[in-house]
Amino acid sequence: MKAVTSRASSAMGEGIRALSALLEARTGQVLSQDRQWRAETALQPVLRAHGLSDVEVLAAHLARHRDMRLEAQVVDALLNNESSFFRDHQVFEMIRGQVLPDIRARRADRRLRIWSAGCSTGQEAYSLAIQLCNDAENWRGWRIEILATDISATAIHRARGGIFPQMDVQRGLPVNDLIQWFEPVAEGWRAHGRLRGMIDFRQDNLLDPQAPCGPYDLLLCRNVMLYFAQERRGRMFDLLKRHSHEDSVLLLGAGETAIGHGEPFVAHPDFRGAYRLPSCARGPARFPLRRA
């Protein structure tokens, strides 16, 4: 019995490794050890839908048959779509109280552009929209654009719909904001049409991006880099640099840093935990900026 169990465990490991390789080939993401333990659970809906008994059988099936639809479903299931409203509360307090007022003081053309990269099911982007709507008087007459991208088609579909179960709205969303900006529906709570209309949700791959265009004032790429190998992180920072201007602010996750990746960004002198382009890379602005 012990020998059989050992072989099954080894085979399961081989199946996970094969699916991990598929994930990395499609997205650039590396399936870390802790995510490998959760992979079989994440893949259960895919296994049931296709009548497959376990991960080993799934991997063997994909090895024998080129099934693009099934491959896409596997990759989507393995992606980590963990998110919550106002995640890392102190970061959003800094955005509301420091970053956005600084941008408002500098931009003479009254245009605000924000990019939420790796937006998952949209809570980060909706949190930003809520902050701007709660401070609507200060943004009157401004053109506001929020782009939110993620590689997961399922996550983007959910984000566009703006419907969140009770468990999701209980994680970080203040009660006053829930009452003001969401309406109860059968599945939980749906974001107000005003919020949904502020955000352009698009499926996109950060390693081969199609959606981003032009420079953004505020770029959020939080808890995304940690899923990529060092070389790919460098490519992503180069992408973020191409979509930044001299006053752009970049925010990463708490366990991430822009330091040590060829220095496309340096620590921001005014905002804790934020980054900006180094002085040598900060060329002429491509639009008018207000100066104090």
C-alpha cells in the first residue's frame, strides 16, 4: 500500500509540474510551492466539467490532445484572483490624502489617468472610483480615466459585472460606501452604474500588453510581481516605465520592490512605499503640468 501511495504522490507531482509549465508558458507566472498545494482544489470545477478524475488524468489528457479551450480553463483556474476592497488601508489613505491631491495640483489640463494592472475581480479599481466619487467636488470638470487590466478572462468578466457576494463586500468596504455605491441583488451587491462607467476593464497580458496606451499619473501593480521570475519582473518594470511620465506615481504590493531591476524606478521622496522615474529618465512632460 505504501508503494502505491508513493507512486500516486509522485504522479500527482508530475501532473502539477506539467500544468505549472503550461501556466508559466501562457502567463509568465511561476506556480509557487504554496500555490501548488492549492492547485488541485482550484482545478476541481474544471475536472468536474470535463469528467476527469484528478490532476494526473487532466495533465495526461492535455499531453495527448491539443485542447486550447481546456488549456485556457486550466490557466484561468490556476491564476490567483485574491483581492479585496481598499486592500492595505494605509495605501488607500495615502492615495486619498496625498497622492491624488498632489496630482490635482500639478495637472493643468485637468485630466487624471489611472492604471490598475493585475486588477483581478476589480475591487482595487472600484475602491479608487469610490474615493474619487466621494471627493467629487474637488474633481469637478476633470476628465478621469481608470484602466483596469488582468490576464484572467473570468476575473475581468466578474469585474465588469460589478456584482460581489456578501463575503466580498464585508472585506474592507466601509458600510457607508456599501450603502451609497452598491445596490442589493440576488447574488449579493452590485456596484452603482456611475462606478462601473468610470472603469475600463480589459483582459490583457502584462508580458504582451495590448490595452495600455500613453502615460498614466498613477500606476498600481500590487501583488503581481511576486508571481514572476526575476527576468520577467524586469520586463514588466520596463513596461511600466514606458507608461509613466515625469510625475507618475507607481505603487507595488507590500512585499514587492522596484529596486534591483535595472533601476527603472526609484523610491518616491514624498510618498512612503511609492516609486517614480529617476531624474535622468524624467524627460519633458507630454502634457501641461502645473507647478507650485
